[in-house]
Amino acid sequence: MPISIAAPTHIAALARFGHALSDPTRLGILLALRDGIAYPSDLADALGVSRQVMSNQLACLRGCGLVEAAPDGRRSAYRLADDHLRAALDELLHVVLIVEPDCCTGESCSCA
């Protein structure tokens, strides 16, 4: 059976998604937005980060095409850019990984 390779646009989109998942704050934002819209200040409080950090991470996620901002008066509300992201995140939460005890910890991690 021949190996199926995704189109370059699909590869680029998955790389952006992987980049978003690689940061705990960005991942927390995406997981929080599975439940619907949220405001940056609420997300910052929930994730325990400064408003500046939240602003930077939301800008990254917007640039990657993963979240959208919707004006709401003087504020902006954020939501997932595509409903398929909700389903993808839900599925990823069901994945069970068996990790080597010494892998992916501290400076000795060779996965990065």
C-alpha cells in the first residue's frame, strides 16, 4: 500500500497546531475555549499569567489561525476559529501515552 503524504497546506496547518500545543499557556487557552468564548482577562486569571503574557499568546494563536477575536464593546471576546478544533482537542485528551520515566524532563529532554 502506498504511503499517503498530506498536502503542504495541511502540513503547515498541523505544524501551527503543534506549535500551539507545545506551550502550556497556549494549550490552556485552546482548552478553555472549547467551552465557548472567553475574554483575555478571564483567561489570564484562570491560567495564572499576566495580561501581557495573555495578549502575546492570543496574538500567536490568532496569527496561527486557531482563534478569532470578536469585538464586544470596548473588549474582545475570543473563540476557536473552527469547530473542528474542539473535536480535535477532545480526541487528543483521550490519547494515552506511555512515557519513558527519564524522558521529557528537565534539560536532558531530547524531544525538543
